[in-house]
Amino acid sequence: MAKKRKAREAQDGAEVDLTAMIDVTFQLIIFFMVVTQITSQENVNLRLPDALAANEEDPGAKKLFTVHIAPINQAGDEMLPEEFGWFCYGEPNPRNLDEMRGILDAEAALVDAERELTGRGGDGISENMVIVRCDARCPAGEFGKLIELMASLMMYKIKIAILKDQKVE
């Protein structure tokens, strides 16, 4: 009888302290956020997201096709612009969805030995790299639309450019 009573008392008071496991989980999350690497490039004056672990740009690197997601009206110094557009080839006017589809399709198929562009493979997947530079104030939806468009054209080699050590206000 005494053994049953002691066993019952031990089961009722048994608890597992999860504090240490929760602490370790949050430390791992912080660790992975800090060590994530992102490509860095500076071209157009945009407010890009900053990254502490960004790679320095190689000045001798080959020239890659770049799409900028920027405010449509850059003349004003707005903290949060209302409209954003897709810009490429250094032109001041934004591209709409159909224009960008045509441009990206042409870039995906482009073969240029000097720039080391191989075009599309036998499976239709483009081997050409595209750089996407997105303003830090841009809604994620604009970036998502561009990535979806590139995926529909089988362009999977994408670099996301940021500006190193920039502080966004």
C-alpha cells in the first residue's frame, strides 16, 4: 500500500521545465537570422534593405541584367511612396506586366559568350542570372509579382541586391 501511495505522489508532482528548450530555440532563430548571406550591389539610388552579412561586389564581375523596383515618382522625398514600378535598361518609365514579360523572355533566351550568358537549356529553363533591386519601402507584393513572373518564364537564377550598411529611417 505504501508503495502505491509513493508512486502516485511522484506522478502528481512530476513536471518538465521547458524554459531551457525555449531559450535554445530562440537562440537558434537569432543565429540563423544573423548568418544569412545576401548579395550586395549598388547602382541606382534606392532605399534598399540593409544586411550585415552582405558580400562585397566584385568590380570585375560580368554585367548582369538588372530589374529595379522603385517608386514611380522619385522627384518627391516621400517617406512612403504610393506607387512602385519595374524599371530596366536605365529608362525613366516603368514597365507594365506584358512589357516586362517580353523583356524577361528575351533576356532568358539571350546567348552572349562575352557576358557568359548561355540562354535556355534543353529543358527550357534559363541559365541566365537576373539581379532584382528592390526599394526598402516597396510592399512585398510588388517583389512577389516580379518573382512569380520570372518563375512562369522558367528563370530561376535570381540575385537579390541590397545596399550594405544603409540605415532605413
